[in-house]
Amino acid sequence: MCWDMIYVNAKQMEPFFRLNAVTGASATDSLLCGYTNSNIFTTLRTSFTKRHGVIMFSTIVSILIKICTPLAAEAVYVGTNGTCTSTGDGSNCYPYLALRPWAAWTIEIVLIIIFLMVVPVTILISKRQSGIYSEATSIAGIAVLCQDHTLMDMTDQIQAQDDVLSNYRYKLGRFVANHQYGIHLFSSESDDTRQLDRQNRKESVLLTLRPYSLGLFWLSLVGLLVLIQYYYNISTVTGFERFMDSQGFGVRLMMTTIGVLIKLYWTQLDGGM
């Protein structure tokens, strides 16, 4: 949870760090930056292609943390010795707490990798200047930064055509004889390569809001509930029953992984609404 807050804040502030650069930033790196609305895998791909190191390393850390969750459920387990059956009185059943060495070593290796990535991210963030002095993610904060009349006239004439913004560069700083401060037009951009993050958002976040995606998610939840009810109410000895009743590897990993996947989808659904 703590890292999720740091990760979200890093994605929200990345456009302002780019705008505060000496040479400004392109529209795709600032005004049209879609990190806050993209899923974790789209963010990883976009940050890698754009060479946004802080976002890329932060995304990898988030993925590794999610991998640790199901592994942690399997690292420590409760085993039993003796006669432990439903028909016994329990006098000869002895529970014990055990550790799976390979799972523990895997988690340790992942945690070391996370540490080695968090350190450079912390150093990079500490050396960056956002150029803002209040909560810029609020409506009022954005409005204060948007005072350049040239930029505002451009946005009024856009009418949902993002390629107009892609022709220029933008800067966060003082303008109009240093009397105003905010986002303003920096210089024209001669490159014809305009890859807009809106397309990424259509392929990622909006996908979770489409009817077939919501329908598949609902069917998956219903199927999981049916599976749980089947295991609880049906006493027939099957391979699935033996697997669920066992104390071996796999049961906790499976259920924890399902929980992580549900959380990932619900996070994207909540962020896209």
C-alpha cells in the first residue's frame, strides 16, 4: 500500500518534471502523458520506449512486489504430523509451522532486486525539480499554471485534435517578462514522429470499461464462487478435492494469485471511471 502511493505520485508528477527541464518537453512527454490512466504493463512499455527511468524502475518494483505476494503465501505454511482425519479425536495430530526454503530464497532475491532499484529511484527523485509549489494535480492547481494566452488559444481551437499540440514544445516557468508563472509555449517541434498516449489509453484503461471486458470479469467472479461452493458442498473424492485438501504447494499460491489479479483489474476499472 505504501509503495502504491509512492508509485501513483511518481506517475502524476512525471509531466511536471519534464516540463521543468531546461529545453522544455514535447506534448507526449507532458500535456499528453498518460501514465496515470494506463495499466502497469502499458506503463512499463511506454516508459522504456521514452527512456523515463524513474517510471520504468518504479513500475518494475511494483511488478516484483505483486510477484512476492503469492510467493509469501507459500513460503510459510502449517503442516501436521500423526493421525489427522475428520473421524479422529485429534489427540495424535500435531501441527507445526514450516518454511519452504526455495520460496524464502526466491523472496529474498526479489527483495534484494527491489532494494537495488529503489535506491537509484530515490536518488533520481531527490535531484529532480518539479517547478511547482502547490498541489498541481487538483483543478485549482492546474488552472493556476495555465495562464499563457497563446497556449490557451491553441487549446480552444483544438477540438479534440491532439496532433495540433504535438507540433510544439512546452515549458514550466516564467513568461511575459517574468511576471507570470505556469505552463507556456516554448518552441516549435520539427519532428513528424508523433506518438500520442491517447492511443495507449484506448488500448489499456478503456479496455476495462468495455462491455465484453466487464462481462468476462463478472463471469470469472461467478465461476470462482461456483468453484468455492462446489468444493464446500460436494464431498465426492476427486483430484480437485485432494488438491484443495492437501497441505502441499499450490493451493495458497493459486488463491493468492487470483486475489492479486482481481485487485489489478479492479484498480484499472476504478482508475478508468
